[in-house]
Amino acid sequence: MYITVKEYDLAINMYKKKGIYDQMIRLVSIYRKNLLKETHHHPAQQLEASISFKDAEEHYVQAQEWKGAVQMYRAQNMWDDALRVARHHGGANASKQVAYAWAVSLGGEEGAKLLNKFGLTEPAIEYAIESGAFMHAFDLAKHSMKSKLPEVHLKYAMFLEDEGKFKEAEAEFIRAEKPREAIDMYIHQQDWNGAVGVANDFDPSSLPDIYVANARFLSGRKDFAQAEALCLQAKMPEAAIKIYKESGQWEEALRVAETYVPSMTEEICQQMDANQSQPSQALHQIVSKAKSLVSANRHSEAIEMYMQANGSNKSEMDEVAAMWEHAVKLAAVHAPYKVKEVASSAAGRLTRAGRHIQAADIFISADLLKEAIDICMEGGLAEKAREIATGDSALMSYLDNSRGEGAPGAEAGSRPPAEGRGDEIEMLLQQGQYEKAKDLGMKQGAKSWNKMAMKAAKQKIYHSRCGDAAALLAHCENPDDDNLIKMLKHVAVDLLGGHRDSPALKASFTMLHNAVRSLKLISSQHSLLQEFKQLLEATHFSCLKQQCQEAGLKKLAAKQAAALLRYTAFVPADKAFYEAGIAMRESGDLNMAFVYLNRYLDLIEAIDEPDGEQLDNADFAETDIPYDFALPSEHFLAEGEREEVRDWVLTLSMDQRVDQALTLRTCGSCGVDTYSAGIRCHACQSESDMCIVTGYPILPGEHVNLTGVPAGRTDWNAYVAHFKSCPWTRQPQSPMY
């Protein structure tokens, strides 16, 4: 009769109240198909409570919540069933995780025997290794799979090496019967005594390789005599010949060949003649050899190879200068102790060739700005010297003193005469008096002022002071210049990406707020306006999150961190999910914390193995969190911190009180449960207004709007009661009850 009058929900509820779940499911599958998955969840819980575990399992599976069935069986110590469900629905990794949990619950020999019984000892050991639980891996291997012990020792040694515990790592390499790996570790650390010690005790045949590696290191420091002695000690004169040839010391190479390897003499003579008669071909060979050395991670040798280049005419000199510059860049990244030496050598050669601008650029790329200024002043490039110094008061003082000492008739340390309004603006920019600088600059026109501001901001960006750059760029007008647009975006994204303080983010918020206001006046910039609005919102919630965390408002901070997950086009995804997970953990929401941090672990694996399997997006399929973002090129956290997250997630995965699912809310438009932090409902695609305090959707009856931007009443009151101001306009405000 209910169905006759189309009261389907009353009929469904009738069966639900009486616990006649098969009939309830039958009606839902016919009349409320979109709610079928959620409907299975209720009988699953009820049947679990009434100890009807098999029936409960069926409903958990139908609800696509097989993990709930696993947790149910684990809570009842029904491990066979937990393992069966995990293997059938979650695959090998899930069954491995349950097996590992089972072994941990039993412990010692009993756990090892149980795993062995099911043929799971090896995957359990591998899982323990992957999780960093090496002691448990050793325990399992000792009791039931001794053949795996060397592998566990090897993986533990590699872990200790990454942690910088080299002596402990050496001991584990030896236990793994891998002395060569211990030797390679010491060679990589340039600990020659350590390498020789291991070789003497365990692998004497590797001593020649150690001596040659040490020789190459010494040749990089120009100690060719000692390098040659080591090669001869290794009874490898060919290695000494190669070192001399690569450094362009053909006579020395010929001497060693004549003394120790006469058969190579003729070949070296021919190479000497070819090298001297074909300079262009020689440059090509240098580049080829240097690239090969870089590919082999022999960066110090590659630097020396590039520095061997010399040019005899203008066209060659251009190519040679590029090679020297590349050597400096290599040194900056891979051999910082050589940077000054290499840059000084390259700049000196360029200066002697009359190429002062290129010499200055070499010093700039090595962050040797005083040296760059000296080169400019020597070459009469006063404007370039001022450009280098702009934005740094210490460099400006150094430049002024240099000009005073070098100017005819000037007293030592005296300042040069004023050069008009441009100098005055630059001085104000150096002092951080941006408003006054803008007042003067705007008298020459908005474009002229923007150009001066961009020039000063560029120097701040170069010196990794993007917060200062944002404070300056906030004073630019009408950002219709492509270069200015790119600079604004670069600064904003840089500040969202790292460990930034509140003042820097607030400066970025002001900068973006002004840019959005200006872009609204340009009708042709609609897509750019939307992009900058997104940047502004991301920066806004980042500011608020820091502010609320510092004030101890943990629930607001957790919501703001969750809202930032919608902005992974600008915020690095690993940073966003890590901070959202930690904020949720601190607020006490362990369900959300688990899902976010589990996603973080997936992301760091994808960063380490970009060509591996694609990310599983199932947990976020019914949210408005994007999953088509670009992976960060490097990790937000250090290795040790990443391991701490991995351990915490593993521990929480065994906690039966944690649902391991995102929190849901009921959509006001369609009544379906959807992601609590989502602005858009996954079922009906309706969008809620976004709360300016948290970024969460504003629920029915919670809407307030006192400053032109909407907010949820509860969150607005919590924020304003503490800070006494609007989070968007920064103007004084009171709670709205």
C-alpha cells in the first residue's frame, strides 16, 4: 500500500525498523538506487552488533566498505576471516597488512609460525622492512626464514646510511655479506680511511678502485702529484694517464706512459697532435666527456673538464664562456666548496678577454655579488653594478664606497653626488619605504613606477626574499604587463610552497588582493582573474591557518588546512595533505587525519617513483578535491619526518576506533551524504557558499554576511571572539549571535 501511494521511503523505513534487511535493500535497489551503497552500512553495523558476522560482512562489502568487515573480524580475533576479506577485496597489499598486524598481535615465534603456515612470512618481512620496522623483520626472519636475514641486514644498512649513521651501516653491510656496498658508501662520503679499512678486512681486491677514486678526488683539488702516486700504488698507471689527459696535461700523461705503459705512448702523441690542430673538435669532445661524467655522478671531474676549455677566436670564445658558466652552475649544486674557486677562475679569464658583463654574470650565478660589483666597476658598468646591488642595503653601501674610492678627487668612503629622483626612489626602496617610493615613482607614470618596483623585486626574489618582494609588489598599479603578472604569480606560488611565516603570507595576500581588484577592471582578463582569485583564496586560508594554529584554535585551523586541499594547483600536494592530516590529528579528528596522511604517503611514494603505478583516487572520487595536479619535484618533509608519518599511519590503521573514512555532511539540496569540507555536492553538483573563515560550506541556518563576504555563524563567532576583526577585511568586528 505504501508503494501504491508512492511513499517508498515509508515502506523502506518500515522494514528497517523491523530489521528485515533483505526487503529493505530490495526496495532501495528499485526506488532509491543512489542511496543503495549508504543503505548497506546500517544493517552491516546492526548485524555486527548482533554477532551475525557473515551477514554483516556481506553488507559491508555491498557498501564498498570491505575494510569495515576486516576491522570487525579483527576486533573479534577472527583473523582467518579478516585475512580472507582483505585478500579477496583489497589484494596482496591489503592481505600483507592484515598478516603483519596478526603477527604483531601474537608476537615472537608464535606469530612467525602462523605467518609461515599461511605462506605469508616473506611478504610480512617485506612489509616490515618497507614500514621501517626492522627489529620485527629480524624477528620474523630469525624464527622462520633465515634465508631472508642477509636481505634484512642489507636494507637496514641502507636505511642507516641514509640516516648518516655510517659506522652502524658498515656493520650491517658486513652482516649482509656486502662489504663492497660499505666501501662504496665510504667512497661516496670521501672517507678514504673508512673505505680502506673495510677493504683490508673483507675485500682486498677493491683496494685499487679506492685508490683511483681517491686519486680522482685529489685531481679535482689540483693535487695531481698525490693523485698520480695513488694510481701507481693501485698498479693502475692508465688511471693516472687518464686523469692527466682529462685535465689537458698532455706532457704529464706522456711522461707516465713512457715510464709505465710504453705501448700507450704513440696513441697519446697522436691525441696531442689532434687536440692542438682541431680546437673546435676539442671543444666538442670536452662537452661530450663532461656530460658523460655528469651522467656518472662524477661532478667534480665534469667541472674540471669544462674548465679545460679555451677559445682562440670570437665564435669559440662564446662557446667556451658558456662551458665555464656551466661549470660554475655544476659547482653550486654538487661541489659548493669549489664554487668560489671555479667562478673566480672563469671570471678572471673572461675579464682578460674584455668580457666584463659575462664575468659579472658568472659571479652572480655563484651568488658572489660583491665580486660581481667589482667586475662591473672595473669594466665601467656602473648601471649593472647598481642593478646587482638594488634591494640590498649592505651591497648598496659597498657599491657607494667602491665608487667613492674610485672616483677622481673623491674622498675615501664619501657618497657620490645624487643622480636625480631615480636614486632617491631606489634609496627608499632599499629602506622598505614603499609608499613613499611609490608616491615619487607615480609622478613619472604607472608603467615607469611598475618597472622600478619590478627591478627591485627581482633582486629580492634572487636573494630568496619573496616576502619582501610581495610587500613591494603590493604597491604596483594596473598589472597589465605580462612580466609583472608572471612575477606576481611566481612570488605568490613560492610563498605558498615552503615553510613561510605569517608576515610573508600577509604581504602576499595584500599583493594578490590589489592585483585581483585591478584585474576586475580589465574585461579581457577573465581567465587570469579567476586564476588570481584562486591564488588569493589559497593565500588567505594559509594566513588564517597559521594565525589560528598560533592562537590554539585547532578546529578552525584543521578546517582551513582541509580547505587548502582544493588549491593543489598552487600549494604542493604533499605539503597540503601533510598539513591537513596533522591539523586534523591535533583537532582530534582521527578519521580525517588518517585519510589525509594516508594520501600523503601515496604522494611521497609517487614522488620517489614517478614512473610507478598511478595514484589510487578512490577515497576522493566523491569530493571536490582535485587529483589531476602535478607532483612536486622534491619532498616537503625530510626523510626522518616522512618515516614518523608512515609509522603513525601504520599504528592508526590497527586502531578499531578509527573509521578510516572522510567525514560526511547531508546536502541541503538532495539530502545525500557528501564530503563535509566540499563546497560542491558530488551527487547533485549543487554548490554551497564558502565560509570566508574556514573555506568550508556554509550550512543551512548558519549564513552571516557582515562585511560583504559570507561566513558560517559558528566559525565566524569563534574567530571574531578571539581576534576581534574580520578575517578578510581585517577591520574590527564583533560576534553575530
